[in-house]
Amino acid sequence: MIRSLRRDLYAAGAAALLVTAAVVVGRHIQDTRHTLFVHWPPLFADWDPHLGPGTPAALAVAAAVVAYGPAVAARLPWRGLLAAAWASALAWILSLALVDGWHRGIAVRLTTTNEYLRVIGRFHDIPATLRDFTHHIVSGTPDPWPAHIAGHPPAATLTFVLLDRIGLRGGGWAGMWCITVGATGCVAVLIALRALTGETLARRAAPFLVLAPAAVWQGTSADGYFAAVAAWSLALLALALTRRSHGYAAASGLLFGLTCYLSYGLTLFALIGGAVVALAHRELRERPALLLSLLAGLAVFPVVFTLAGFDWWHAYHLLVTRYYQGVGGTRPYGYWVWANLACTVVITGPATAAGLRRTTAALLPGTGPRPPAELRLALLVSVALLALLVADLSGMSKAETERIWLPFALWLLPACALLPRPRPWLTAQAVLALLLNHLLLTGW
């Protein structure tokens, strides 16, 4: 036990050293070459120590989850646990966002120059705008889209257009949509964990999914919303296979199709989906027709958008051009290919670093017998890490990955379920998030 704890601390220490190196090297590169385009490398943030109206609530939520989270997660009825996890995650994300105040922390986040609400007026004729969408991706074209609109398929922007159409106008409603939906991501992960690895590990993971440092960026960014949609697509897939349900399979395919039209990079969730299928291969062998329902659901959004005139593949190739026209073509790959991983450490915290050490140990030969549930969890987390590494090596996410990789971060956090003493690690997670949100002003 003592040897394992020491190794956990070594892993957390190595993660801290990675972040420190990214800060020191990044500061040197930015000060001498000015090629990183971030003010507080490796994070897209500014140094701004401050308190705010959300500070007392954030401290209270953190203290409550650290003190009572593990015990409550172990004892609550399952449905009660899911409700409590969502409510606690919502309180944590919202309170951290309100450290910056309602206006700066939520209401204007999605209204800035590169954000989605800036272009709602250009979607007065949605079918015509979709047909014309690819004509405005590359810089130099007439009325090019702002960076975030150009950088995502149109379902991302359409979400906020539709909110506006039903009367939920402005940055406040858009921000609360992202926070409220984004907080359900932890519930989706818990459901998937229970279906694939058993209830015990899911319950142990719950406090870590709630009290994640990633909450700093979940409130308020559209990527928190994307993360929840992607997570639900996998949760429904796990339910479809373990319960042999065609309805869940179709719903999973539908949400994965939507995920691909929210963010190009989240097509990598197919890798994690493959891990889910591998873990439930026996059930799939018994009812292979589930794949037909999955594919039927998956086809819906691609068919709808293609018939509307939007070509996903053509748009992606244009995005690559746009990416290298901007700061993405200047930011040095040699720095960001490892500094991005430091950003991942920041959003997942030291507990996840220790948990990943344990998942690696569980999969390595010669480390002794492991409970099947732990092996299944280790496989799921490892494939999520693989998907993140593929995204990293692609070079299409240089910087801002503390926000962009929120969908992957949700599937790394369950590694913390393997830690034997949760409270000290939960404390470390909470302290990190609180320091980040009170010392830095994050942006994107």
C-alpha cells in the first residue's frame, strides 16, 4: 500500500513538473519570439488575482464534496446519486463561473468577437446559410466566419440560433444552456461506467467527476456542451449493448452523428465507442442487429446536413486551410505537442495523473491479478487517452486545449476510481480548480 501511494505521488509530481516546464519554456518562447499567442502559457489566460460573488459558493461546494462526497456516493440509491451528481456538478461549474461575476463570467462569454452569438443574424434563412456555409470558412473570402464558427460544423452555431428562435436570446441564456447541459456529462459517464465496469467503480468515480478542475472551462464554453453530447452518445451505446435495446442504439447513433456536426475533432470519439463495443462484445454477438439501429441513428444528421447543402469533408479541408492561415500556422508544434498535455494535466488534476498510473499498471503484464472491473475501466480510460493523443499529434489543436479537450477529459477522470483514499486527492482537485479560477482570468 505504501509503495503504491508513493508511486501515485511520483506520478502526480511528474505531472506537476510537466506543467511547470510548460510554463517556464512557454514564457521564454512568448517573451522572445511572440509565437504562442497566449498570455499565460500554456493556458489561454491572463494573470488576474480576484475574488467574486461565486467564491463563497465554490468554497462551500468543494468542502461539501470533499467531506461527504465519497460516503454519499457509496450510499445513495443509484438514481439519487445521478441526480445528486448532476446538481453538484452544476453548482460547482456555476459557482466557479460566478467568481468572475455574472456579466464577465457567463453573460458575455459567448458574445465576444470569435463566438457563436456574433453571427446569429446571418442565419435568418437557415437552409440558404447552410448551402453557403463553406464559402466563408477560408480567410480572404467575402465575410469570413469568425474563428469558432469557421472552426466547427454548423450544428454548433445552429444550437444558439435555435435558442434565439425560441426566445432564449443573448449570452446569458446561451451561457446557462452550456453550463446546464455540460453538467450532465458527469451523469453520462457514470451511467456508462456502471454498465461497463460495475456500480462500485462508478460510485467511486462520482466525486471526482463532480469536482473536476475542468469545471473552470465548462462554465462557460460551448465545448462543455459538446462534451456532454459526446458523453451521452457513449452512455447510450453502453446501455444499448448491455440491455440489448434498439432504442438506445438508435439514440446513441443519433447523438454521435450530432457530435460530429458539433466539432470535427470529436469524430475521434469513434475510438472510445470502439472500446465500448469491445467491452460489450458478447452482448453484441447475441444481438448483432443492434448495429443496424446504431447506424440508422448515426445516418440522420449527416443525411440532413448533406441534403441541406453542407459538405462535411469539404468544410474540414477548408478548415485546415483556415487554421494555418491564422495563429495555428505560427504556433510552434514542437512546443504545443507536449504543452497540450500539460493543459490536460491542469483540467484533469493531480488525482487523474495518479489514477492513470494505476490504469497503466493494471494493463501491464506481470503486475499481478486484477479484478475484471478494474481491467475494463483501465481499458476504457486508456482508449480515451489514446484518442486525446491522436488529437494532439494531428497538430490541429495547438493551444486552448484546456477548453477544446474537455470531451476527452471527462473520460480520463474515471481513472481516479482506482485511488484507495479519495479525500486527499479530492482536496487536491478542488484546491487546483479554486486557485486557477481565482488567480487567472480564463478566455478563448
